Amino acid sequence: MARVGTDYSFKPPRFFLDNQPLTFFDRRQPMEVESLSCNPNNGACPTLGELLKRVGDANGDDTPTHQVLEMEDSEPRSLPLPFVLSFTNLTYSVKTRRKMSFPTCFRWKNNRLGASADPVEQSENNNYSNTKILLNDISGEARDGEILAVLGASGSGKSTLIDALANRIAKGSLKGSTTLNGEPLESRLLKVISAYVMQDDLLFPMLTVEETLMFSAEFRLPRSLSKSKKKARVQALIDQLGLRNAAKTVIGDEGHRGVSGGERRRVSIGTDIIHDPIILFLDEPTSGLDSTSAFMVVKVLQRIAQSGSIVIMSIHQPSYRIIGLLDRMIFLSRGQTVYSGSPSSLPPFFAEFGHPIPENENRTEFALDLIRELEGSPGGTKALVEFNKSNRNLPRNDDPDRQGLLSLKDAISASISRGKLVSGTTNNDSNPTSTVSTFANPFWVEVAVLSRRSVTNTRRMPELFGIRLGAILVTGFILATMFYHLDNSPKGIQERLGFFAFAMSTIFYTCADALPVFLQERYVFMRETAYNAYRRSSYVLSHSIVVIPSLIFLSFAFAATTFWAVGLDGGAKGFFFFFGTIMAAFWAGSSFVTFLSGVVSHVMLGYTVVVAILAYFLLFSGFFITRDRIPVYWLWFHYISLVKYPYEGVLQNEFDDSTKCFVRGVQMFDNTPLEVVPTAMKVKLLKTLSSSLGVNITSTTCVTTGADILMQQGVTDLSKWNCLWITIAWGFFFRILFYFSLLLGSKNKRR
């Protein structure tokens, strides 16, 4: 069915290569030209995604050479298989906590100053919350091939409306309905067929523009698509976004120079449209950009819309050129609709309202200024809201014939077959949700891509690993020189215990640098997983795999620096167990800090929590007070201390040799008041003690072995290998907790 008052004449987009018309077939390999023709009557018009896909097919599976694709501006066309997103009576409110009233002791002064003592008024003042309406009965629609812009002053509800349409508000909090082609839009389906571009540019700073888009393509495009076709799609998207000159430039951050603000914004858009979504939501994509950059961004959005997508964005105050690119606009004022229609309908609307727009004046600026003026008046914008409602109820000539819309399942299937929604796969299920897959790639592919991206980003910041390695080497050097070649005396025993306790605690404290790693990636992770770019479990596993090589290197550096210099026992076997225990401690500490980074969202607060908990772990490890001396009500903390198990493991590795003696004869008087007594007197004391005990104790008799030391320290319940496995198990346990913290704490929805 045709849309009333709409011109259905179609001018297909023309592509040029070096200012010459580009054909989509190789003369050496004949290709049916009829497949590229456009017949509006039977719905055979190819989309931009289909045309770009056919370019890749024509070039074959080999990596294509770079070709600049330029699209000649053409008149907007109406697709024969349209999508219409409708939203009706959207209402959203939140409870805000009121300011605390003065304590009772101050009310006497208030009453003396003439304050009201009415009990009803006092009861109202004691209410702890108010209800603030952010959206109030918002209705409208957005169509494929068009840009719907949401305008209004700060705090008018623009971003809230975008979040409501993008299903970023928790169920139960939002009232009203949202449908696509007349059918309810489920959350799972919306995640797959849509994309959301946040206001902030959340990108990895050390990746280039091309790498950023390529990684996005590997996440969002299916594994069935060859590598060469993915590269071709990325190259075409770079040209479409106008990023060719910045393709090899890193994104950059505060410490690294990179692309400009407008280019960053276009890269953010590109990462979300790589799979050619049906619906694209954008929260103020022109915020912080100059006029030219903002126009280029919206121009790109117009091309995306004309390729068959629904584009819905919020914008603060568009320029005159940007207004010409918009198809529909919704003006909001304090959560209410004050205008809904096309930009061309603005002048007659406000003229009928009694405030005609002067000639040669920006229509949207006039409308926004008028709305602000009305908001400051006693009556507010109530009259304008009511006028818009009455105007909206009038019959409109451009309303589509809803009977001509396909069912949601058929429309999605047709779009997929025509090149849209590349990450989807079709099946024969009648449920629209099952028409597309939840994730574009299997689990192991996501893990591989995430690991490669993390390694690429980290490799370009070697100073971070260098600082950590330097800290480990400096600490190892200080310990090696401080505890150099410890002897097997009573003092040597105490020094060994101190070395092990300090070494294990230092290892855990150096793991605190893992805290900001996820905190910096947190919002990138939330943006990507919000629309099913990859699974949360894939991120957790890849995050765990990537840290292992650095932990192995750091552990070996520390063990090699200290083991032989301190004079620890065990030879080669003892060294490798010491090395394994240090690596297990690094693994457990890194996993613990990573878990805390998933729970605590602020860096300074996270460091405070990490330092405090690690101090408690050291306190209950068994070094300062042995297990049998810990109060029974604190004994549980001893068993959950991460420092306990590697500490006891290295103690057993050092003292488990029952043939090695650490205290002989007169050495038993060391660390006692009798230590200052002459040696001859100590020998006489040994003879007297021997006669009293009936045991011959000479100056060379072994009094204390390694087993005795372990008994004195209370290290008797676990073997050294059990301590090693438990330490490793703690690491896996905290990784699992990290996964659940991501699962429960990254919903990214308003309450």
C-alpha cells in the first residue's frame, strides 16, 4: 500500500571510484545486471549494506585493495518493506529524596521567628521523598529512512526518552508501550536489531581508527563472513564516515595525542553500526562538536537512515544546516511534548499558536527560546502542551497505511536477506525473536578477539608493565640484600619467617595495580555488552588469559632475584615450588583485586578497600599470631586469608626437611636473657640440664629441626602442595565472583 502524499520515485545511489562511475561486476566474470536493478513495485531496491556486500563478493575472498567509495546525494526514498517504531503514552517518574529538616532543637527558634506550627504542614515537611516526573505521556513514531530528533533544553527529558525507547529503563518503572510494525518489541530482540551510541566516546585509546572498527566487525559480524569481506566492510564504513585520513591514527586520550573530537564521535557511531542495525539510538551525537563536525556527523546519520534504518537521536540546539537533514522532531519541556512533527511544519504550528517565527531566523532556536520563556512564566508550557495535543489529534495526510506493513518477522527476514542486520541468521520459527541470533559469534571466537584486542591495547603502553616490573625488581633487590645468605640459627629462623611474610604480602599489594584496568574499561564493556556484542563470560575468560603471561614473567623475576640470594633451601625443586607459589599468589591477588573492581566503581575508594582487606589478610595469616593463639571468634578469618596459604606453603618448602637442624646445643639460649652468658657457662648449663632430663645434650646436639619450627608456627593441617592448589583455587573463585558482579552490576538500566 502506498503512503499518502509521498513520492515513491526512487533514485538509486551512485558510487564513484576516482571520479569514474563504479560498476558492481567484473567484466572478466559476468554478473547478472538484473540483480542490481531496482523495482519499487516488487521491493527489489538494494540497500547500502547489500551493495557493499556485493562489492566484496565481486572482489572474491582475497583481501581487497583499497577503493574509495563516494555516495552521491540522492533524494530520500521510502522502502517497500518499511519499519515503523511507535511509542504511546510513555511515562516515567523517579523518587527524589528531600532535604533533611532541622533537628527538633531548632524548631523552637523557627516558631519564634514566625514559622508555621501547623501539624499538617510539619507532617508534609517530614516526608523523605518526592516523585519527579521525567516523562509524561509521550507518544510518537519513527520510520525507516528518516531521522527523528528529540530536542529540548537541559533537563527536558531528551536522554530519558532515548533511554526509554532503547529499553534502558528497568521494567516496572516505565509505563506505556513501544511497538515495531504494530507488534510489541521484546528486550532480547531489540538488543539484536538495534544499536545505542552513548554521549561519551567510550573507546580504547591506543587502538587506531581502523583497528577499532575492525574489532567491532569481528564482534558484530558472523563467523560465516570471510575475513576479506569484513575488511571490505570496514574500509567502506571508513569512507562513509569520512575517516580515511585518520584511519591509521590512534584514538588517543589525555596523555596520547589522537584523532579530533568530531572524528572520535564518528568512530563511536561506526563501532555500533558495523552490523547495519535496523534501529539506531544516539544520545546527543553532536555534543561538544563545532558546527562543521556536527553537520558531518548528522550527514552520516542521514546516509545511514536512507540505507533503511530508523535513526532516533537527541540533540540540544541544531544549526540551520542540520535542520535540513532532519525528517521529524519532538520538542520536550519538563517531560512533556510541546511539538511533534516535521521541521517544515514548525512555522505554521507556532503561527497558529500565536507566536509566528520571524523570517530569516533559525526555527529551532526560536522554538527553544519560546519554550524557555514559557517555562519561566506562571502558567508554564501548559497551553503549548494542550495546543500540541489538539493539533496532533487532527487527521494528517502523511500517516502511513498501517495495513501495508509486513509482520515483524517477515520485515526482519526481508531486511536480513537484503543486507541489513549482518549479524543475524534466519530460521523458520514463527517468533520474531528467534529470527535473529542473540550473539553473532560463538564463545571461543569472542574470547580470541577480546584477548587480541586487550593485548594490542596493552602492548602500546609498555610503561605500565615496565613500572610494575621495576617495582618487583626493586622490592626483590632490597629483600635479597637485606636478608642476604641467612644462616641456620635461631635468629636465621626469625629472619626467614619475616622474609616470607613480607614477600607474600608485597606480592598481594603489588596486585593492586589491576584495580584501574577494569575501571577504565568498565563503560566500554557496558556499552558493548548492552547490545550483545559479546558474552560477559567471554570477557571474564579473556581477561584472565591475558594477565597470565605477565604474571609468569613477574613471578620468575621475583623468585630469581631472591631465592638464591637469601639462601633458601630446596635446590632446583625448592626454587620451582617457590616460583609456583609466587605465581599462584599473583594469580589469587590479581583475581581478588579484579573482583573488587567489578564491585567498586571508584578508583580511590577501590584502593582504600584493597589496602584495608589485604592488611587484614596479613594480620590473620599466622605470622603475627599463630593459629592456635587466634581467638575462636576470629578463626574463620584465618582460613579465608589469601596470605595464609602461600605463606604456609613456602614455610613448608623451607622447613620440611627433618634432617636439617636449625638449633644446636648452646644455640637454644639465643633470643633469651641467657644469650649474653659466656659460652663456658652455657656448656655447664647444658650438662646440668642433661643430668636433670637424663638425656645427653652437648653443644652439637640438634635441638630444633624444620619440623619443630613448623609445629611451633602451627603449620600442620595442610601440605605444601595443598596450600599451592588452594591458592590457585582462590584465584578461580574470585574470577567467578567477578563474572557474577558483571552479570548483576552491569545492567545499565535506570530504576
